[in-house]
Amino acid sequence: MAITLTYKNELGEVKMKGSGQDSFFKITAIEGLGLVSREYNAAVYSGYDGQETLSSRATARSITIALEALGKNAAESVRDALGVFSQSGMLYIKSDNLDRRIYCNQVQIPDVTRVLRGQIATFAVQFVCDSPFFEDSIDTVLPLYKRTKLLAVPFSLPAKLGEIVLGGEIEIKGMVSVEPIITIYYPVALEGAESIILTNETTGKSVQLDYAPKNDDMVTIDIKNRKIISSVSGNIINNLSTDTFLGDFVLVRGVNVISVNVGDVTAGFTIECKHNNLYSEAVIV
């Protein structure tokens, strides 16, 4: 089993590997990496065969891993691992053709079984994930507005004075629509409110922020959590235009064409979009 699992949180990390690989914690079995389980609501009508499915929802995911601890200091190493497992964290899954992660909200561990005193022990770990979808192991960050100065000294003409990134294309490879995080950086204050309009031309939905920034102001538009936070002014969600609904601004599967309309911005002003693909499985083949 050419697979490496790494569980990380603020207490540390535990690395687990499949057979044939050098690791203190050996994976002997694993379940729960398949397709998302769904719960269905159906109606049955008198005089009609079968049923009518009315709705469905994805349910929480449980991942169960059977582990074998091998080594002279097995007891101490297992205690350290149990300490890390005692808190929620991120589980990273890596194989030859797959590199994903999933957040684990709960961890359940029954008693550890001693096979050989102080040297061999076995136990199982069950991770419960409120969101059943896997992500890429790292986020993708793309610039939507950036002005780059290209002219160097000395220079000769003809020469490009600079480049401007204004909008772009974002490809979503997962099976589920994604709610991104938009970061806007204002290097200097502006006297009046300026409008920043981001439009997903693929879906026709947009976000408009009317805001008078302060010096060195970082604004984060968190679509998933329905928040807009300024590093200087705090909560500025009331600065959204009246026809903006954060929940509508999603990145759908395939290519999303994003356009940007900015007001009177200054040098150093940037806009970035951070997202992560969502997958229904992390099957190791």
C-alpha cells in the first residue's frame, strides 16, 4: 500500500505509512476514502409503485485506520501520537497519483492493544469529518489585479513599461462548486469610497464593495463564511452593494472567467483569489 497519511494540528503531527515503507506507524487497513455518502428524503404515494426522491444531502464522513506501532519505544511513541489525536486537525493523504487533505472535527480511539510489551502495539483511529469532501493539499492563489513595473535602469527603447493583471480564468477541477476567499490590499488611504466589482462572467454573479480604505488596509471577502473583514476597520459587510449576495459568488466546475472593475486605485493595490478544489473521494488505486 504506497500511501502516506499525515495528521497535523497545533500539538504536532503523526505520520502513518502503508506496507513496504519505512515508518513507525504501519497502516494495516483503511476505510472511508470512497464516494461521499448521501441521505435521501423520499415520498411514497398510495396506488403508485416505487417512490419519489424529493431531496438529498451529503452526510459526514468517517475514516477508520488500523495501525501497528513497531519499535523499541513503542509505548512512548503511542502516547505522543494519542496526544496529537486528542484534538481536531487536518489529515493529509498522499500516494503516487494523489495529494489531498480533509479536516477532521472528531477523533475516536478505542483502547490500544499490546502485542509485545514496549515494542509492538495495535490500535484503530476513526476520524469524523463534518464536511465529507477532500481538498487539494494546498490552496490555489491567483492574482486578479496586479500592476508590475518592468522597466529597469539602464533601458533601451522599445521596451514594455509594465504589465497589469486585470481579471483572469480560474479552473475548478473538483466535482463541487467552490466558495472562494478574495483578498484586496490597499497600500494607502483614499478620501472617498471606491467601488470594486468582481464578476464571474461564467455564472453572471458579482460582488461589489464600496469602501474608503485606510493606510495599509487588507480586506478579506470570505464567501463561505459570509464575512468581510478589514484589517483596520473590522467588519465592513455593510459596505456591500444592496444587490450583492455573497452566497451567489461561487466558482463552478470548469473554467470560470472573472472580470474586475476598479476605481481610483494607487500603486501597490492588489486583488487575489484563494480557492481549493473539492473532491467526492480520495480512492487509492
